Amino acid sequence: MIRFVLVLMVFAFQNLYAQNDLIPQPKSLFLEKGELKIGNNWVINAKEFPKEAHYLEDFLKLNLKQNVEQSNLSVQGIPNIILKSNLKLKEDSYSLSVGKTVVIEAKNGKGIFYGIQTLIQLIHENLGKGKMSYLKIEDHPDFQWRGMHLDCTRHFFPKEFVKKYIDFIAMYKMNTFHWHLTDDQGWRIEIKKYPKLTEHGAWRNGSMIGAYSEQKFDNERYGGYYTQEEIKEIVKYAADRHVTIVPEIEMPGHAVAAISSYPWLGCTGKQIPVENKWGVFEDVFCPKEETFQFLENVLTEVMELFPSKTIHIGGDECPKENWKKCEHCQALIKKYNLKDEHGLQSYFVQRIEKFLNSKGRKIIGWDEILEGGLAPNAAVMSWRGFEGGIEAAKQKHFVVMTPGDYCYFDHYQGDPKNEPLAFGGKTTVEKVYSFNPIPKEINEDEKKYILGAQANLWTEYILDSKHVEYMVFPRIAALSEVLWGKKSDYDEFQKRLFRHFSLLDILGIKYSKSIFEVTGSPVPSGNQASTKYALKGFDGTNGIFYTLDGTVPSLHSTPYSTPISIDKTSMLQAAYFENGSMKSKVFSQDFVVTKSTGKKVILEHQPSEKYYSWGAQTLTDGIQGDPAEFRSDWLGFSGDNAVMTVDLQNPTEFSNLKINFIRGHENWIHLPQLVAIFVSDDGIKFNKIKEISKAEIAETIGKLTVKLPKQKARFVKVIAQNTNKIPDGFAGSGYPAWLFVDEVSIE
């Protein structure tokens, strides 16, 4: 009897997941006995849902090259697709059955549309077979906010591509498009009452080119904007696909383009240019009555264009330097008994919220709007990790999670050596798929305040629409499954994603193939004078071949099976092979082996969880961190000093120490104020042997090489003093500075 029950359970499980290459994966899919023959002809019967029927007809004709007609009657001999209402189903849910006919049922058009997306994938998957198995799908989403963001200010994208971007959102059953329309580098929305916003503010004289650290610019006039008629067209296009557009009008910071158009909006009243540089700037909206009148007028026109109940008002990265020097701002702080400039920002946001609430709208802002006190009805978009969202949920405010480590699609998704220039960091498909929007720190009652999540695509380094596609795909597929409610592990998802690529090919979407790449990570090696390095490819460890002499790997190279011991300075190169040919780009990693490589490191302060890399081992793994990729191979300390003690195991002679830091002011990352080096024989009593000043460190741009009198010691301590609070005039002034450190090399 037990064996019989187990067999039934296995059979049920197999049926639940059989023939399921769908993304996002449905909640349940059961195969039934029988098959529907399919060719290139279809009939759609959808009296109740004409809009959705036309969408399906157009998609099948244009993209899958099918012959489709609509009819109120059943047609014999070819598959019939019936779209019908079922008021018993829950909001946003649908059922889809394949039998002698294909039937999609839902409470409303939105559910029907989600069922259509599933059907499109099923048809694509089975066209080559000429038949489709009978099946039954019951499906619904887990989260109500399933979104994608697009920054059209740093680089401008035409109306037709914005509509295409909405199609990307819709095809994965996502429902929110966060449209970033104003910033320092350009104002992109026509406002009739203030024509200079687009006559002047939509255009800048030149743009940054290349990496931020290079500080290079072109001199080409750049810009563009959306007319109100174009916006109406885009809003309708999105609504037809059951996507809500949430517009973002940045305030009080990121306002240079507006202030450049109307200088009286700032604290100084001076004429300034539209920014041609990326970053955060001191010129922000001055909280005076004429500014609020301007913003209310702007928002009135915005609300006439966008029916969304939620308006995004930014609220992030607002430097306070001008407010500190502004007599009006200081008088406001005194008048309303505000604590400081953060309290003034809260006052600003609450004024705007009160206005929007009076018009039946709600605000959402980046998590900085928590500082100084959260506006009464505001929702929070948590981007600097989970902390802002946790705090907001505990205060009983709604939250959209979008933590940078998981949801910033402007980060690299593969090895930067093989990828187009990006903002930095590394957010792989696997990392996105591991995302859980509900943090463990909130209780059951607080979970209801997590509306969902979205990915953000900032476009400083994304110049055209094909590059947008490359950065979005296939990570959007992973996020869609997280937000719809995934049912599988990553390896299973990756197999479905691989088969899903054929649909992206048909649609002409340029997507990243970084999932085929070989990746690597250090493995603890027990304090030996070496490091072990593990490799992983598309099929685990299978199919990987590598070399250690810098040559390109081939099928004649060493096959990988277990972590590789690196005991001398080497260049590791590896690639994934399948069916006799190389499927991945070549993965490359340099190792510099010194007397400290592989040795134990003791940290007095632990780095931030966000920038923990491989922990203390990161400092002696033989890998020199790339400053452009500070989210891996580096340790990041927020406000704390970096105090590192290397145990060389035995008294060891040395006369040279190298250590690397990052300078990236736009990301709040500063070089240390000073570096001090100590030695000890017992790990208790240390003697200082060298101190390096801030000026000396700055001259090296963080790549510090220190010549020492010949030493013999077992323990070497390095103290790098953090800037602590970021000074005025820099992005993030007043906040704790970040100190990034990597690789202590002792020779």
C-alpha cells in the first residue's frame, strides 16, 4: 500500500512539472490524456474580451507567423481558442485548459491577458511537434507590484522603444512600468505651463563617455523629450497590456535640469547648465512657496497624463549644502522647529504628499524619504538594501523592494572583461533568481506591507535600445518568476531559460549569454601558502577545460573536476565546451602569489554584508580586485576603520607591503585618511613601523606600495582610517563614508 501511494505521489509530481518550460512557472500544471493537433491556423472566440483577443491575434500573426481569424462560432478542423469570464476566480488569476479546444478563463481582462502570455509560450514550444498535450493550468501571482524601471534621462529612448519595453514587461506577466522622466541630465516630459523645461532643460551640451574614473566628455548637444500626445499614446499602449505606468518626477534633489531652465527654483538663483556629468549635485529645489507652486503645477499636468494612483517623487540623494547656506531654508527649519536639513527634506516631501493626496493620489519615494520622518501615507522604494523597506514595513507603510545587489540591472551580469561597460558591481541571473522580496526580519503581520519588487535600469552607460535589451534579458525572466512565485531551484530554472532563448531569438531580442560563462571563486585552503580556486559552468563542473599558463583553453587542455591549487603567480583561463565546441567566452583570472597569499586574516571590524565578498580571506586570496567591480573581490566598510591582521604562521622576512583601496566619490567611496603598519611576534604587542598620510595615498589613487626596512615578524597589522562622515561638497555628504580594501600582499 505504501509503495502504491509513493508511486502515485511521484506520478502526480511528474504531471505537475511535466512539459513545463514556462516562465514564469505556473502554480500548477497537470497533464491529461490526449493531444491537440496544431498547425499554422487558429480561431479565436472572444466576445467578452475583444482587446485581449486582438493582442493575441497580432502576436501570433506577427511573431509566430500563424494564420488567425476571429469568430463567434466554433470552427471545425483547426484549434479554437476561447477566452471567457469566470467570476469565481480571484483577481489576477486565470485557468488555462488544452483539450479539444483551448480555453482561458479569468475574472477580468487582466487575468485573460496573463493566460494569453502562457498560451503564447505553449504554442511556441509545441509548434515544431505539431501537437500539444492536453493539460490544465491554474495560476495566480504572489505579489501585486511586479515591475521594471527605465531611466530615460541619462540617455533618451524614443517612443517606439518605450512601447517595446512595455511589451517586455507584459510578456512576463509583470504589471508596473516605473518611468524615470526627470533628473540632472535632462527633463523628458512636456509641461505646457513651463515650456523651458523641454526647450532648454531637455538638452545638455555634451555627455560623459567611457568609465566615470576617466572623466572624459564629448561636446555633442544631446537630449530629447516626450510630448504630451506621445505620453498619452504610451499610457494607452501600456493599459491595453495591463501595465500601469508610474511616472517619476525627481525632488528635491536631482533637479539640475529644472533649475537650469528656471534658476529661481534653486537656493542661489544663479544660472547653471544642464549637467553633462553623472553623479549627485548640490543644486536642489529650494523649499520656498514659488517652488512648491511650480511643482504642484507640474504634478497637475502629470496627473492629467498618468491615471496611476501612485506618483513617484524621487527623494533620493539630496545634498544639503545649499540648504545649510540658504537663509530661507534655515529660517524654515527654525520656524517649524525642524531638527536639521533632513527634517527640512521631510517637510518638503510631506508638502508634496499633502497636495497629491488631495487629488486622490499617493506618493512613493526612494528610501531616503524615511530620513527626518516619513510622510503619513507614503510608500517606500527600498534600494539601498533591505533596511529601508524593513523600517517602513514596521511603521506600517507599503514597500516596494528593489535592493541594488539583486535588482539593479545596470550592474554587470557576467565577467566585466567580456561585457560592455556598466556601472559596476555584478548581478547575475542566478543572483536575481535568489532574491526574496520578503526579508526575514519582518513578522507575519508586516509581510502584507511588502507590495512586491522591481528591477531598475539606470542608463549612464547604456546608449541605445539594443544595449537596454542586453542589460534586461535574461534577468527580467528570473525576476518575473521570483515575483510571480517560483516553484523550482536555479538549476531547473536555468534549463528552462536555455530553451526559452529560442523565443527571444524569434522576437529579435538581444540578450546576454552570460549564463554560459565559467565563473570562479576562492576556496579556503587551511592557511597554506597557496589558494584553491573553484570553477562552475552552465552544467556545473562538466565540460570545463582550463589552463594556468595564460593560453586559451581547448578540448586538449586540462579538464576541470575539483578546485585548483594556485601555488605560484599564474593566469587561469577556462571555458565551457559542449558537443566539441566552446560555448562560453573565455574566463580569465590572474593570481599574484606572495608570502601572505592564503594566510589567515583577522578583522577587528566586519565589513558590510553587502560588500563581504569571501570574507577576510578576500584580502589574501591572490586576486587583485578590479575597482570597476567593487561588489566582488573587495571588502566594504561603512564608517568603520579597516583593521586587518595577517598571520604569516611563522616569523617571516619581508620589506614590501602592497594594499589597494578604491576612490569613487560618486558612490560615496573615499580613500583612507591614513594607513598605519604594525608588526608583532606574538599577535598581542604590536610596534608601528610605518604611517602613510592621506596626501601620499591620494597620489597613488589607492594602489599603495610601501617600502619598509627589512622586517622579520609573524603578525602584520594594517589599519586604514576611514573618512568617517562624507564632507560637504561630495555626494552623500553627512553620511558615513565607504572604505573599500583588497589584497594585502607582503613580500
